Amino acid sequence: MPSGAPELISPRSPRVLAARRLGKRNFRGKERLFLAEGPQAVREAAGHADTLVELFVTLDAAERYADIIGEARAAGARVHLAAEQVIADISTTVTPQGLVGVCRFIDTPFEEILAARPRLVAVLAHVRDPGNAGTVLRCADAAGAEAVVLTDASVDLYNPKAVRASVGSLFHLPVAVGVPVERAVAGLQDAGVRILAADGAGTDDLDDELDKGSMGGPTAWVFGNEAWGLPEETRALADAVVRVPIHGKAESLNLATAAAVCLYASARAQRAFGGCRTVTDS
């Protein structure tokens, strides 16, 4: 990186203004670009083919994360040394980490997900909180899911808070967006995937499902709104409505915690004897 005065001194630079507009959903959709902030997200974006377009970095961050700068340049991204005020203007965080990348949309058509015959999928139906959406995506990635589907009633995948909450997992697995929940369920069922709706008032208990040995096959979990769960019409689409048992005195689990429990339960069942995958599967 060059030293001395920052390359982009004014927050009014056209490039800075264009990047800052990506904090708003309508501009993201129009340009099909989004922001990835911080070293982890930028590194993952640089490693995801043809994704990182541009990178704004402070002098301090450029020195601290020289390897990431090198990866960004190797990926073909334009790298701009920027004043801290520039980064602060682009960033959507209270304490920016000195790196903000501009990335191309990377969602996957739903038909491609179905064609890959996924064995574990998270479907986010009516999930409105971007932090929860990103965290569930991270849980799905950690549990070994092959895909995530966001319905048309859910939050924007590229909301900066959702991107941050995914902690790079957004770049690890296919994610379909804007899919009507009826189409998502029907398509997955046609692909041989069992649909389980996660709901605190479910008639089936997760422990019982595991004990019965019924969770070893391809499975999609449908997760609902943080406050009111899944509407009746969505629960009716599922093959079973499953609750996570509360053995203590807690009133309930939050969405991300419940999603982690459900996805890991399926992952373990699928890797057990008779499950649809083995520990050697990718």
C-alpha cells in the first residue's frame, strides 16, 4: 500500500458516496452490490470467486491486514487507501475496523439448490431481524447444511447487520432469496426432503423425533418470526411441527438458539448409523 496522505480524502468523493448508498436496500437491489465490513468478511469475500469489487481501507488497517489486502488485489478488487472519516461514513457500525468491501450479490437460484439434492436446509420464513437471519445462516454453515433459503417475507440477506452476523458464512454455502414459502416447501418436498417446522407449540417433541430415529434423512427446518413464530398456514405445509423441549424453567429459546439445536440434531442423526450421510461426507 502507498504511504502518506490518504488516496480518498473527502467523504464527498463519488466512489465514497456510491459505497455509502449501499447501506440502503433499494440501492443494493438496483446495483446488485452490498457491503462487507471487517477483516473476516473481507477475507471471505476475497476468497469467493468474482465477488469483491472494491475495498476501502485505512492506513492502519492496511498495515495490520496486509495479507488481506494482498488477497483482495489478487482477486481483482480495486483497493483504495482511505481516511478514517471516509471509512466511518461508509461503515454501518459504531466502531469500524478500517476495512469495508463492496461485493457483488452472491445468492443462488432456488432451482440450483434443488438440483444439488441437499440433505440439510434452513428455511427462514417471516424472519425480520437481520441479526437473527445472519446468525441462523452461521448456525446452518456450522452444522453442515448445504443451503439456506430466505422467503420473500424475510429480511434482506444483504442487510449490513445480517452480513456481519453471518461472520463470513454468507460466502460458504448457497443461499436463495425471495422464494415464496409455499414454493420453497413444495420444491424441497419434491426433491425428497422432509419438512420440519420449528415451533414452540409444536405437537412433536425434538427428543422424541430423535429417539424414533426419524431424522436421519434429508431434512429442511423452517424457522419463523422472532416474536410470533410461524403462522398456521405455514405450519400446515410441513410434514411435522416440532418443538425444542424446555427441561428447565426458561420461558422459551430465541430464534438463533433454537435453530442451532434443531440443525445440530439433524446433523447428528444424519451421520449416525442408517443416516443419509457419513462422517466422511463433505
